[in-house]
Amino acid sequence: MSTQKPLVLVTGGAGYIGSNTTLQLLDAGYDVVVVDNLSRGHRAAVDPERLREVDLLDTDGLYRVLTERPVAAVIHFAAFIAVGESMKTPEIYFRNNLAGTLSLLTAMVRAGVKNIVFSSTAAVYGMPDVSPIPESAAKRPVNAYGETKLMVETMLDWFDRIHHLRGICLRYFNASGADPLCRAGESHEPETHLIPLMFEAIRSGKPMTLFGEDYPTPDGTCIRDYIHVSDLARAHIVAVESLLAGGPSNRYNVGTGTGYSVMEVVAAVEHVTGSPVPYSFGPRRDGDPPSLVADSSRLQGELGWKPVDSDLPRIVDTAWRWFNRDR
Ligand SMILES: NC(=O)c1ccc[n+]([C@@H]2O[C@H](COP(=O)([O-])OP(=O)(O)OC[C@H]3O[C@@H](n4cnc5c(N)ncnc54)[C@H](O)[C@@H]3O)[C@@H](O)[C@H]2O)c1
């Protein structure tokens, strides 16, 4: 007989990674309440009974949700995530991601909720000079988005030291793929991520731009570490479990340790879909490192997590099935 596990509050649960993680928490027997203002998420991604439409900046509203029923831990996904946008309007990134998280932490302290898992990013490393990247690598963000995430990590340190609020920061590399049962997947608006953009190009026939073909990599295109959203969701569950067992604050990279070039992703997408990807090359984008590959041995060693769904064909296959779900 399965017993109900504690209540977890998921912010940003109407978004891509939050909706996938909510499903896995429920599958694992946790109770879940979702906070989302639906600014960038999808109402249909959340069971209406679990959704509380509250903005992160509404500290009193968050406090009410945190005290409706005892919350054991918060998983904090809610944020703006587009690097390019953050370099045009940094003010909305500092407000939403930094001030929004401060509001959440303030409400948590008031409500006496002491555990948080935070969505951080490989963007905290900027242009790393080591590969694979360990957590100890220099943190030098090259965009405002990455800076907001690094500032939240620093804020969490102080909340731990002063309020004993323990936080695990998970630095994701390239989240990708969809729920294998096709219950949740990626639908950003506008989309900026490579695999769904390739699907859009196949559907519309309009060539997409691939940025840079002269990087110092074997085929000249950027190399990234693609982590399946189901593996990412599991990383959140092991992080929550560590905190609930009394484990300490920490930071972990979440990736596979294997990088794929843009052209390798093109080949995988063409193989899975059976269609050529229409593309043309454009210039490099500012601040795009040639290669971003995670060393996630700390997460594997300390919390016993390992990626099991992240081989590229499986990532592309699940994402393609999600992309075609209504057709
Ligand atoms: N997608 C990736 O590859 C990736 C990589 C590294 C880190 N991350 C981080 O993971 C988290 C989730 O990313 P995602 O791809 O699921 O993004 P997403 O845009 O799909 O989801 C974010 C959700 O947060 C909600 N939200 C935003 N601001 C809010 C606010 N002020 N109040 C309440 N809700 C708000 C949005 O409505 C949306 O549902 C983000 O913090 C992002 O920075 C994502």
C-alpha cells in the first residue's frame, strides 16, 4: 500500500520543467501544490485543483499558499529564462528572477518552510575554461539571465547562514525531451531552444538559423550537454529527499557529461523525424561558448542520481511525439 508523502510547493509548475517535475512528484507519491502566474506557462499543464495563480512578487499571496497546509519543501522553477531577452530588458529579469525569489524566501521564512530546491543554470559559468565543468569552476556570467541566477545562489547562502533555510541549487545544462507518456513537454513562446526550433522548421519549411560554423569544435558548431527533462525531474526529487532527510545546502550540475554538436542534433532530428531540417548558417551569437558539458559526478556520488533517459535519440523521439501530440 502506498503512503502519501509530504506536500511540495512547485513554483513555475505550469512551465516546461515544472510541469514534468510535478508529474514525477505525483507519480512518486508526493502531494503537490503549484504556484504560477501563467505569464509564460500553460493553464492546461496543471491540474486546476493544484494551481494557485499567484505572482512571485506577491509575498502575502505566497505566504497564504505556504500556510494553507504544511509544506515540506519548495521547488522553485518560476523565472524568466530567455538569455537574449535578458540582454535587452535586464530590468524585468532582475525584478522577476531576483526580487521574485527574494519575495518567495521572505514568505518561506515567515511561514517557517525551511527547504528549497532552486533552478539554477550552466549560464552561471559564462565562458568556462574547463570541460567538463565542475561546480568549482569560476562563475562569470556573460548575460543578465545568468547573473540573476548566480545572485539568487548567493542570496540562498545568506538565508541558510541566517535563517537556516537549506537550499539545493541545481545547475541545469540543456533541458530537452518530453514526458515519455506524452503528458507534458516543451512549449515556450517564443521558442528559443534548438530541438523544438528544428521541428518548427521541418513543419513550416522555413529554414532556421544555426548560429556559427567556425567554432573550435570537430564540425565547427557548438557543443552542448542535453539532459532529458525526466532525468532533470528525478534530480529534483533526490534533492528534495536529501533536504527532507536533513542533508545540507549544496550546488550540483545536472547534465550527462556527453556533449553533442548542433550538427549531431540535426542528424538525430532528421533520423527520428525522417525529414530534412531546413537551415542556414548565421554568425556566432555573442556569449555563446564553443562547448558546455557538465561534470555531474558530485550529484551522482552524493545523491545517487544518474541520467537514464538522456541519450539523444530518446530525447528527440519524446520531444517529437510531444510536438505532434494534437496532430
Ligand atoms: N529550459 C532550460 O533549458 C533551462 C536550463 C537551465 C535552467 N532553467 C531554469 O529552469 C526553470 C524552468 O524553466 P522552463 O524551461 O520550465 O521555463 P518556463 O518558462 O517553461 O516555465 C517558467 C514558469 O514560471 C512561471 N513564472 C514566471 N515568472 C513568474 C512569476 N513572477 N510568478 C509566478 N510564476 C511565474 C511562468 O508562467 C512559467 O509557467 C527556470 O528557472 C529556468 O531559468 C531552464
